[in-house]
Amino acid sequence: MSKYVFYYFDAKALGESSRLLMAYGGQEFEDRRHTDEEWPAIKPKMLFGTVPLLEIDGKQYAQSKAISRYLGRKYGLVGDTPEDALEIDQIVDFLVDFRLKAEETSPRLMPDAAVRERNYAAYSKNVFPDYLEKLNAIIVKNNGHLALGKLTWADFMLAGSFDYLRNLLRMPDLSTKYPAFQQVVDNVYSIPQVKSYADAAPYTEE
């Protein structure tokens, strides 16, 4: 059996979707979580100097979307046609666009407090609502999923990053205002093998 080692910070954010997908697929993996203080020593050893990174039998594979897409294909969480794959990819890219915009209000990624708060004020009024409404409509249309009306790797992308996104948006009531989002999360975390992983995983806020 191949040896899987997954590298990421001790957080969910961009790494949790891959962890959840491996749990779903029954893939044993070494979960190497590092701190911010440890990162400078680890960074030069990573393929592109970034994480998440998945190592399979000693070979490194990088980029969160690429890793999750690979795992989605491996475990049958894709459609039957190229158009099905396109539908999944487009919503994942839309979700990533949303996250990247929200990260412009993050203290971790936008250290200038004045710029950060200016961004947050503008985006909360003019940007975030549009993303939220569009995502909500897509989930409702797909019966609690992001694409194809069924469980796909796109659902794992949202479920794994949901806490992170909620914190970026400063919306602790996100799942109350948009219960469809919580439906996606619940659909993923209620899968027995995913639940078992989540119950045993270290607690992180995002």
C-alpha cells in the first residue's frame, strides 16, 4: 500500500478538504501539522515552497485544488462526462475566488489594519452578499450539494473550509443566515468515515 503524508498548518482552511477526502476514501495518511514558528524550516523542503502538500511514496504533489481534484477522481466523487467535470470545476473556482477576496480582510494575510478594514467595509456591502446569494442558490438548486445534485469533491472543498470562510467574513451566524451552506457541511461530515476522522482530529477554529 502506498504511503501518504499530508503537510499543512495546524488548521483547516486550505488543507481540510484533502484530509476529509482521504478519510472518505479510507486512505491512511500521516497528518503532519506544523506551526507558524516551524514553517520557515519546512518551507524550503516543499515542492513549490507552499502547503498543502501531499507526499505519495516520497513524491511530492502540491496545490490544494489539484490535490482535492485528484482525490475526488480517485474516490469516484466526480461526474460521468467532461461537462460534469466542468460543472464541478467552475463552482470550485468560484468558491476559491470568494475565499481569495475574503482573505483581503484577514489580519494574517493583510497586515495593514487600515487597508484591511477598508476592504472589509467595502466588500461586506458590495461583494460578499453577491457571492453568498449565488452560492446559496446553487446549493438549493442542487439539493444540498454544490454540483450535479449529488456528493462531489466540491462539497468537500466547502465543508473543509467553512469555518475558515465564516471567520474571514466575520459571520458566526453564517449557517443560520444561509442554512443551505450548513446542509453541505452536514452532508459531508455525516459520512461515517469522515465523522470518525473529524471526531479524532485536533480541534482548530478555522
